[in-house]
Amino acid sequence: MLATSNLAIQFGAKPLFEQVTVKFVDGNRYGLIGANGCGKSTLMKVLGSDLEASAGDVMLQAGLRLGKLSQNQFGYEDQRVLDVVMQGHTEMWQAMQQRDQIYANLDATDDDYMRAAELEAKFAEYGGYNAEARAGSLLIDAGIGETLHNVPMREVPPGLKLRVLLVQALFSKPDVLLLDEPTNNLDIHSIRWLEGVLNEYDATMVIISHDRHFLNQVCTHVADLDYQQVKIYPGNYDDFMLASVQARQRVESANAKAKDKISDLQEFVRRFSANASKARQATSRRRQLEKIKIEEIKPSSRQNPYIRFEQAKKLYRSAVTVDKVAFTYPGTETPVLRNINIKIEAAERIAIIGPNGIGKTTLIRLLAGDLQPTEGTITWVENAERGYMPQDPQAEFAEKTDLFSWMSTYTGKADDDQIVRATLGRLLFSGDETKKSVKVLSGGEKGRMIYGKLMLTRPNVMLMDEPTNHMDMETIESLQIGLEKYPGTLIFVSHDREFVGGLATRIIELRANGEIKDFNGGYDEYLSSQGIDT
């Protein structure tokens, strides 16, 4: 059991949360959800003893081991992969390091060697003598071959680094496991693998994720951080959505009935309080009034932006033809893409999927004109007007300017302040917020600004590379609705299966042999065609 009692965290004058008392028990898997900025990662750090609470206590049941997924995928670049995994058992690793330091010290004393013997016994107790073999076995189970076990982490492909860190978290066989955004930078296939691993592993888990399908597949409970409190709901994310809406509706209905009752009682008291024959009844009504309570409905920290995309010009029939395209980055010899042939019709919604590093972002950049093919041609129809959302929008915010001025450059009209303010407001930027510098925006806020740019420029083709990155559930759901209603052509890369499944009418999968699998249909249909359970 991992539990908190009257936990509070406060930065400055306003508390992130306060008096949080919650228990995580019995091998359940809890999805910790809430709006961006509500304090999910902060709470996770407090649970993992990486941050001290302002008040209250965190209690881990005696004898239970806690495991945590490291967030720093590039924090071990010079260390051997096997060593990175074995560091997941902190006590064993420390005993081994201290023992080896004594043995390497030419001036070690007899007392030092006695200490080394004690450390040797601890090392054996923790299973140190078969630790490397066990670490290797876990890595192989995670799809990381033996050729990578003894290399430094910097030689591990980016898509596999998080797998190494997950193996590190599992290595000590923790009874309680804390996972903050474990699907970050994983492709769809890797997320499916992770779902299987977590569903088979017997531990109490607290998991932060904005991937709705992942939460539905893995979680037995949802821990909702809202109103500066944590409330536990049984079931997965879809169950939580239904239960939370019903709970709020029950409170609103009860409050409405209570207000009607209050109104009736107040009217009776007003009419008959001065009437001697009715005085006793009026007094009784007053007592009833005092007992009726209206339950406070606190404002949620969740906010849904309003996202709608339009096209200025309609495309008819064809949108783009990709003919025998190949691309090799300068200074390298191996092509990232080779012999790509695709024809895209107007109004199609195409998801580009495949393993990390296979070339999905490269293909989107080629279609956007951000890169030029090494071989072959990409031919857009004459009236195609492209809008592009890069995976990393940092270059879009290079100039030091405020939000209002940045957005104003995309209206196409002079002095159209009302349109700019309305667009910013729909994206949850209002008042003084519109005057702040784009330089201080978070990743999610920058993404919303790019949505605004696309809303104002009204392209008839949208190219979006990981458009849900850094977004909370509410923004992802609003974006999906906006794209479902978009009448133009959509080509996107995403690792969010719910997002892909809800939008795509065609799947293009890039494969390791340089081929592509072009499937005309939705994502669930595609999986079924490949013999994969949905």
C-alpha cells in the first residue's frame, strides 16, 4: 500500500493541492489524470520521495519496494546499458559500487576489507551474482537484443531508450511502481508492447498518461486530480468519464430540488410568519430551511478549447502525387526513405504510422516542403494550400513577441483585432495572458498557438506531426472533434491510438525494409487485416 494523509503542495501563494488523503492498494493500476498544470507530476514526485510536501505525509507499507520510471532518457548516455538497468535496484547497486571502490583502493585497511565483506554479503542477499544475467533477460523480453547490452546508452536508438528505463524500473521487482508519461516517444507498436508488460506485471501502479486508449487498456482505477483534491473511481478512463458526469449531474439535480424546496419554504414563512394561527407552522418551516444544504460545485481546473478548422478553397479529386521519392540526410549514406509512391485524394484523412526512426517525420517534412527529395518528385495540385504543424514548433517562436502580435500575423487582414482576440480566447488565452511573450509558453501552449495559426490561415491540406504532444485530455478531445469536422485533406503522424482510430480513413505504414503498407480503411480495420486483436 502507498498512501497519503492530508498532503499539500504550495508554490507561492496558491496551493496546487491540499489535504489530499488517498490510498493506492491491492495491485490496482491507477491512472492519475487531470488538466495540464494541476500538479500530477508534482504529486508523483512527492509519492516517489523526489520532492518534499509542504504539509502531510506519504506512507509506504513496511517491506514493500518502490520502483520509478526515470524521466531523463538522456541521463545515462555514457553508461553501459546493463549497468543502467541494474541501477534500478538502488541498494544492490550501491553495495556493489562501494565494494568495488574498496577493492580498487591500494591503501585499503583491514577495516575496509571487513566492510567489503559485509557489502559482499549484502550484494549476494540482493541477488547480485545473477543480476547481470537477469538484466539481460529482461532487456531481451523488452525487444532489446544482446548486441546493445554492453554498449553505452548513447548508441541505443531513441525509440528504445525508454524501454531500457522501464526495464530499470522493473529490475528490482517493485511492489509499487510509479510511471510518469511512460508512452512518451513510443510508437504505436511499442505502446502495445508496454500495455502487455504492465497488464502482466503484479504490482500496485500509479500511471500518468494522456493516451486515452492506453489508460483504457491498462488501468483498473482512475485517480482524478481536480478541485485540488484526488478522487478515486473504479474502472478505466471511459468508466471514469461516465461516472464523473453522472456524479456531477446527481449533485446538480439534488441542488436544483433543494433550491425549489428552499423557495417554497421561504414563501410560506414570508406569508404566514405574522399570522398568529400559522406561527407554529412558520417556525417549523424555518427549522427545515436551516437543515437544507446546497452542495458546493467547485469550478473544475479542466477547460476545453474550441477548435474548428476551415478551408478557404475546396480541392476536387487529387491533392498530391509522390513519385519514386527517396531521401538521405546530408553526411549520411543510408536513405531514410526509398522509392515511396503515394497518391492522395482530396478530403482523405491519412495516418502515417511505423516504428520510431523509420522516417515518418521525414515524410511529413517532405510533403510540407520543409525538405526536398534526394530522388523522385512530389507534385501538389495547383490549388493546394498547405498548413503544417511540426513535431517541434520551437522555430515558429524564435522572435521575441507577445501572443497577440504573433497571432495577428496570420489573419490576412490589417487591424483585425477582434478576430485575433476571439481566436486566442477559444484557445484559452485571454486578458493579460495575450500580452505575455511567446518565449515563456509551455509545449502545450505552443501547440495551441499553432492550432490558432491553422484556424486563421484556413489551408485545404493540413500536415500535422504529433499534434497531441504535450496536450491534456481536454485539448486532445477538442482537437479530434475539430479535425473530424475539417472538410479538407488531413495527413498526420500520431502515436495516440484513440486519435488515429477516431480520425484516419487510410493508413500508410512505413516499414523497416523500405516498403510501405498502404491500407484504405480505419486503424481498427487495418489491425484486423494484419491479424492483430483490436
